[in-house]
Amino acid sequence: MYTEKGRLPMSIPATMRALQQMSLQGPQDMRLITDAPVPSPGRGEVLVRVIAAGINFADISKAHGTFLDGPQPPYLAGFEAVGEIVAVGESVTGLRPGDRVAGVGDGAFAEYMVLPAVAAMPVPPGWTDQQALGLAVNWPTALAALKPLGDISTGQTVLVHAAAGATGQAAVRMAKHYGATVIATASPDKHETVLALGADHILDSRGADIAAEVLRLTGGIGVDLVLESAGGSTFAASLAAAKRVTGRVVVYGLAGGEASLTNWELVYKHQVHVIGFNIGVLIQAAPQIFGEVMGELSGLVATGVLAPTRPTAYELADGPKALAELEARATVGKLALIP
Ligand SMILES: NC(=O)c1ccc[n+]([C@@H]2O[C@H](COP(=O)([O-])OP(=O)(O)OC[C@H]3O[C@@H](n4cnc5c(N)ncnc54)[C@H](OP(=O)(O)O)[C@@H]3O)[C@@H](O)[C@H]2O)c1
């Protein structure tokens, strides 16, 4: 809450530690600074003391300058966090200092950040702050890809790439909950993790002939839905693995790089539904669908379908190392930075 003269409470410092991205050459050009100004919450915003920041693949895309309209260096990195509200801006209702919330804004790899109040979600009762990482980005992404976009239903088969990752793990759990058969891909050392989540089949994301394996597992007809976040050469395998005529390929990531698809291929080779998806655009352009996704997500949390995550935690200064590991496919599940 602001003091009378519109200043932040005395207990909040003027400057803070934060990770600043210095170039568009990648996360190795991210450095720890100690004199970043603590931001002030504007109208409709809250200031949180960051308890844990979530690391996402998009942090890597931003650091390489491949994120559309991404920030220009130098910028404070990170965008997802769970924290305690320490001040609220004008016109904020329903949130108070002391509340613990998860949300998305600019500069999460820092001791303090500002979040839009409308999108701040309470940490579920009984969960630690770190356990709620995923609530704001990975889980809604997985759920929107599966349901409103992917139209998953009982008895269908879904191919989930990067199934050991933060988004992929949630997708596997939810797809099983909706009664689907799950064929997952992951690096070999992550296979146990994915099978423990309930996946029915697991393929090597680095070495397998994914299209051939999926066709073998589905009696030659392919899967009803592909959650396509791998990109690169795997993109063609995903198209070939989808069922002709009715199969859907939801494209929402390109960890392995860009890949193209021509109209000739759609007519003669891959008669499938290709659906582009970006959670930020979903929120802006289809708020009603996003609201439905978040409502459904609350139910999945309340009924225990989505259990609290146990992120791998790194100190703030080790942010570049954590991002390098994510980029090198060496991580499992959610990663957190603790400022
Ligand atoms: N469109 C959206 O709105 C949206 C929102 C959230 C996330 N995403 C996308 O969803 C995907 C998962 O994001 P996340 O943050 O949860 O990350 P993550 O899945 O925890 O980590 C990325 C994983 O992708 C897999 N991968 C496959 N090919 C890769 C390659 N060439 N280079 C690096 N990794 C590769 C790796 O798993 P294996 O080694 O096990 O194969 C890696 O561990 C990303 O592509 C991200 O951009 C999109």
C-alpha cells in the first residue's frame, strides 16, 4: 500500500538484485546487478517480493532475440514469478499486502517485480510458493493445447513432445485424466520420469524414427492430436504421425528451431489440421477461452489431478547456468530461481 505521499513503504528498498540481459547473444550474456531500481506498481498493478521466479523456454528465445517483439537489451530478464504482495497500486481490489500470488510480468529474475492485478493468481491453499510455479504459464499452455485447441476426448491418442519438461509433464497428466492414450517423447535419461506420470508409451526424442514408431503403435493410422513444441526436424515427424483428415497438430514451441510446411504438403502429403498457439495471444484475443481454461485448471488443482510441482531451484546468480542447462536439454520439470 502506498504511503500518503505516494511513496512505497519504508521497508522496501530503492534498489535490488536482478539479472540483466546484456545482448541478444543468448543467456550467457545475462549478469547479476545489484542496483536495479525497485519498480513501483501503477494503476491496476501490485508490487511483489519475488519468492521464486519460474524459468521458461521463452526466456531463452528472448535472450536470443527470436521472441516476437521481445525486449531489447539491456533488460531485466524473466517473466514468471510467485511472490508476496508488498504494495498495491491504484484501483486494485481484492488483493492486499501479504497475499501470495503467481503471475506474469516483466523482470521476474529480481528481488521485486510488478504484476498486473487481474492476472495475479492466489497460491493454492497448502501449497508452498515454489510449488505454484507452473500455474501461470506451463499448465494453462498444456491445458489450452489439449482442450480448446486440440479438442482431446476419451479414447483418443495424443503425442506429447518434451514430455519430461515443465509444460510436457502437465500435458501428460491432463491427457491421461481426459482418458487419452499418451505417446510421449523425451531424452532417454528422462523416460522413467515420464512413465511415472502415466504415459502409455515413451519414445527417444533424440534418436527414434518418431513417425514410424507412432504409426507402429497406432496400427498405421496415427494419433488424433500432437502437442508440437519440438520444432526442427521433429516437426515433419509430428505431421507424419498425425491421423489423416482428422488429426490435429497444435504448434506452440520450436525448441529445435524453425521448420516449414508448404501448401503442396498440406494437399498431397499431410492432410492434417495445423493449429498455431501462443498463450499470450490467447489471453489477449480470446479472453473468454482463457477464462474457461483457468476455471478448468482450478478444478484440476482442487481435485489433485495437478499435484504441486517440485521445481529444481537455483540461486539468482546461477540463472545463466540454469538457462544453459534448459537449452542443452539437460533438465527435468520446472526450474526456479530464488532471489
Ligand atoms: N506457445 C506458448 O504460448 C508456449 C507457452 C509455454 C511453453 N511453450 C513452449 O513449450 C515448450 C516447453 O517449454 P518449457 O518451458 O516447459 O520447457 P521444457 O519442456 O522444460 O524444456 C524444453 C525441452 O524441450 C525438449 N527439446 C526437444 N528438442 C529440443 C532442442 N532441439 N533443444 C532444446 N530442447 C529440446 C527437451 O526435452 P527432451 O530432451 O527430453 O526431448 C527440453 O528439455 C517450449 O518449446 C516452449 O517454447 C510455448
